[in-house]
Amino acid sequence: MAGMRTFALPGTSLTASNVIAGMMRIQDMTPEAVRAMTKTALDAGINFFDHADVYGRPLHACEAHWAQSVKLTPTQRQGLIIQTKAGIVPSGPYFDFSKEHIIEAAEGSLKALATDYIDILLLHRPDALVEPEEVAAAFNQLEAQGKVRYFGVSNHTPGQIELLKTAVTQPLVVNQVQLSITHAPLVAHGVAANMQDLAQSVSRDVGLLDYCRLHHITLQAWSPFQHGFFDGSFLGDRERCPELNDVIDGLAAKYQVPAIAIATAWITRHPAQMQVVLGTTNTERIAGAAQGSDLPLTRAEWYALYRAAGYLVP
Ligand SMILES: NC(=O)c1ccc[n+]([C@@H]2O[C@H](COP(=O)([O-])OP(=O)(O)OC[C@H]3O[C@@H](n4cnc5c(N)ncnc54)[C@H](OP(=O)(O)O)[C@@H]3O)[C@@H](O)[C@H]2O)c1
């Protein structure tokens, strides 16, 4: 069985697992279940935990539930990478990248997470009213106070990142975006570039994958097992994805891993060194997904999954 792959996260001094435990769905779990989920992740070699101020209700609920359930010792804390996000105002809803909002959100996360520092703070979704100088002022203050070590973005285009860089001096080390075998415009448009009659060939992110590779920004894949936007997993869904599940099950049998490991490996196999952000709260699925961290799908297998999901190889 393949172990957990770790790598030096470009732009940081962090050594990160390429599978991340996402904490968006833990609100209704018991503290025991949150502890079991965390232990399963750690035992599988996952050292990276993804949070956001807006996970759970009220604000910071999932961050606080996790911290209160796992009660990390200082040594345990040092061994982990804790990432969280700011910039969404759910009561609007709207986005707010003002200095005041970013700092208030980060302070709230520090308190909820019961930690002195956040390893990586992401801007959660692009704010149409972004003023790069405001973001820079917030990042500079949080960095100078030792409250945030590294910064990144989520759901951002290359142009939006370049705009931030006109004022932000810290490297933007991460961009977290939606990616699964069945939701792969990030990858698929480039494979069918410039084909006039094909929807797949439309670039929905303005060339983000190549941009991130060129600029050493690590992509993190959220909803790695969802069919589309929060509409259920494609895994085992023979109604919507019979062919894809046939290919996944065949490869799972070949490699002697659960199906979820193959879905994970489709992302980790990509040479962009992407990370997979798991959302499952189920310990068996977490352990199963971790088995896809370093599973070396061949080119033919990777493309067979891609074609079975409905994407064209022209
Ligand atoms: N940056 C952003 O904008 C953004 C947006 C969304 C999410 N995220 C992050 O990404 C993480 C993952 O998102 P996600 O939860 O949508 O991703 P996911 O891992 O693709 O989906 C997990 C969900 O699918 C369910 N599921 C049903 N059958 C499954 C199966 N056979 N295998 C695996 N899961 C199955 C899980 O239920 P069980 O729990 O019962 O297994 C869980 O509710 C979140 O926790 C969060 O950290 C970021």
C-alpha cells in the first residue's frame, strides 16, 4: 500500500501532506467523532487541516468545535499545518477584503482555533470591490504580529492574483479551487484548446492551471468527490456515472485500494503537485482516500478516468 506523499510547499518552509482534512462538515458531529476523524487523518499521514471562518453557524463554529474536541498540546500544534479562510460575509451574502474585515476574521479564527498563529490564511472567494492596498495592510499587520505565517487565495483567477500582487508583498502560496474527475474545467479546457464548437474548450478560469504551475502556487482541490457543485458524490453513483464507476472500480481492483483512493489519485497524479481537500467525515473514507496520495496511475489510466467522466480527448 502506498504511503502519504509529503512535499515542500513552495514559498514556505512547510512540509505538507498532499491530502488535506477539510473541516467544513463537522458542525453536527460529537466531540468523540471529531477526535476519531482527526486521529484517522493523522494516522494516515495527513498533517494539514483546512478550516474557514464561515464553516458552521455562527461564525467560527467548526473551527471552535474542532479545537475544543482535539485540544492540541503545544507539541501537537507545532506538527500540524492549520489553514483557514476569510473574506466571506454570510449574512449578506457578500465578500469583504477590507483591512478591517480580514483582521477581524483572522482574530476570530485564532481565538476559535485556540492557537497563537495560523499557518496559512486564504482569501476565500474574490471580492469584486477588492482594493489590493487594503489586503496588503491586513496581511502586513497579521504577519508582523506573528499571527499568520503564510498567505494564499481560493477561487481566484490569474488576473485577480496579479492584481493583489500589485500591493501584497508576501508570496501567495496556495489557490484552493473546485476540482474532481467530473468537475474538471481547470484541466479539461486546455486539453481541447481553441475548439470553436466545444463547451469544454471554454476557459472558465483564464488559464489558471498553467499560471499556478508557472508561479509555483500550489493548487488545492475542494469537493474532490462531488459530481458538481454540492450535488452528491460520483462515487458509487451508477445512475449518473456508470462508465466512470466501471473504470474506477477496475482500477481499485487492480491496485487493491478502495474506489475513493482512485478518485484521489486522479488529482495527486497530476504533476502540478496539487493537494486534495477531503470533505468526508467518515473515518473509513478518510483512510481510503489517503491510500490515493501516492498511487502512480499510468497516463493511460489517468486519461481513461478523464474520458469516462465525459471529457473529450480531441
Ligand atoms: N475554498 C472553497 O471555496 C471551498 C468550498 C467547499 C469546500 N471547501 C473545502 O473542501 C472540503 C471538501 O469539500 P466537500 O465536502 O464538498 O468535498 P468531498 O470530499 O468531495 O465531499 C464530501 C461529501 O460527500 C459525501 N459523500 C457521499 N458519498 C461519498 C463517498 N462515496 N465518498 C466520499 N464522500 C461521499 C460525504 O459524506 P460523509 O461525510 O458521510 O462521508 C461528504 O458530505 C471542505 O471540507 C472544505 O474544507 C472549500
